[in-house]
Amino acid sequence: MKFSMTEGQRSRPQRLVVYGSEGIGKSTLASQMPDPVFVDVEDGTDQLNVVRLERPGTWKMLLDEVWFVADEVGSASTIVIDTADAAEKLCQTHVCQKAKKDSIEAWSYGKGYVIAKEEFKNLLDALDHCVGKGLNVVVICHSLMRKFERPDETGAYDRFELKLNKHVSAMVKEWADALLFLDYETFVSVDDAGRAKASGGRRIIRTDHSPVWDAKNRWGLPSTVALDADGIAAIRSHLPVRGEAAAGAAPSPGREPCDTAHMGIEELAAQRDRREAMPPYMDGLLRLMAESNVSVEELEAAMVARGKREPGQRMEAWEQPFAQWLEDQWQGVMSIINKAREARAAASDESVPF
């Protein structure tokens, strides 16, 4: 078996996690990243002039909005989750409702938090799908101070961490390409009477790990960057505009105006309305369609062409066994759709004698 090899640096979308205390400027920083679209879980961006989706009221709605941005919002270069701790609350509520538990503490030995961690991974998987589609990901989170004690040291000390359960926090930190801590630079002086006095308060971005906070970056940034226009520009320079990372790459064959990747705003809105009207048992099929940029009308036309459905029979009325069959046979369904796309593309390329 042979494998291809590459050499040198490669540009690709970035996974950025930004955390800090309330009001320090986390959302403002995220709003300065390339072409952002906010999934405003916390409903805290009203003061910012940004593009945002409606506040998700459920965990499923949050996941659906992330997939929607990845597959149907071609004008975006960055998706922003504001905030991860608000998303974790939706996740825990979903887990409790699914298990018919009153709270995440209802499980013994902290098992509820482990279950919630596995469910939260679905959000990271959806965000990885965004990266695969050429989108940078910015996840905003609040900070909190926890007591920390190393097993090889005596005594404990306070440190700033993500305001997430420790299981989810560790997973998010490992997943991120860069973890930035927004902080206030403080200087402590002692007066003649021996009293300590704090001064300063300049906002800064901490980019490297310290015993007192979590941070990392792979971009070669200084350990401290000012949280001002120049500092934000330095962060932004490492997040490519959508399409830059794949500049020079050949376009995917067979793409047609009827697939979701080439739809206008009004068409995308109509697609979303139709998808929201689908019965719950269509969720798996709709996700496969989103991954492959297949519109509702395109799948309907393919099924009519194969004699599986009558003309005019809308997907909303397809019965559950048929939807499950399509989901199970999706590779074959895509083969049919791709052949139809190729045929339409070939027809559009034929020279017209007038």
C-alpha cells in the first residue's frame, strides 16, 4: 500500500478557545475574527454589531444551528459559540431529560457528568465538521478559580480554569489549537507601612501555560499580548478567511445550483423552513444530506427519477421505513445524486449555437 506525503507548513481553519471573567471583552474579541457568525447560547451579544442565530433553547437546536452554519452559510469564515458553559447547561439538561433524572447530580459517583461529557463531544464533532468545511471555530467560556493540588507537591493553590465540569474542560482544552486567557494585568506594591496595594488593570491576553492559568498556542505568540486593536489583529492573522486554506484546490466535481452549497440567502431560508417541518425520524437523514450538501428538492428529484416516489410527493410525507432505508443506503443514494449532478453539469457545458 502506498501513501502520499507532504512537507512544510499548511494553512487550515483554527480551533480557538477564549476564556476570562465577565465583561472583559471575550465576545468583542471573537467579533473581530474573520466573517463571524455567532451561535448566541447565552443571549449576550445584543450590544455587538454581529451576525447571529436565534438563541438555541435546547441542546438539539444548538447542534442543528452549528450544522446549519457549516453547510448552509457560505458567507461565514468563523463560527462562534458564546458561551461553552451555557452550552454545557443545555447538554446537561438534555442528558437529564433523556434519562428522566431531576438533575445531573442524581447519578451516583458523578456518573452523570461522565455521560454529559460523552454527549458534549457531539458539539465538538459538529464544530470539527465546521473546520472541515473551511470555518474557523471560536469557543467563548467564562473563567472560575479552583483550588489545585499537585500530587507531587505539598500544599494547594488557586488557579484560573474554564468554567466547565472538569471532564468537559479537559476535553475542550485538548481539542483546541489555541487556548487564550483574557486577564487584567495587576501590579502589587507595598507602602511604607507594609500594606500591599494593587494597581494597573490593563486588559491582556495570556497565551502560554502558567501554574495560575491554562493557556496555549501553536502560533508563536508572545506569552502576553495586549487586548487592544493590535493584539486582536495578531490573533486574527492566524485565522484564515474561508477558502484561503484551500486556495488553488480544484472545485468539487458535479456541484449544481440546486445543492445547498450554491444557494442564495432566500433559498437557504426556504430550505431551513422545510427541514424544520420534517418529522423527528428524519433527523439522521437530514444530517447526511447536510454533510453532502444535498437539498430537499435534489433528493426528491433523485427518488422520482429512480421510481421510488411519485412526482409531487414531498419529503415531509415520506414514511419512516423509507427514510431509514435511505439513511442505511446513503452511499448508493449519493451515487445516484452525483451521476445526476454530472449529467446536468455536462449539459450546461455544451456549446449553444446561438
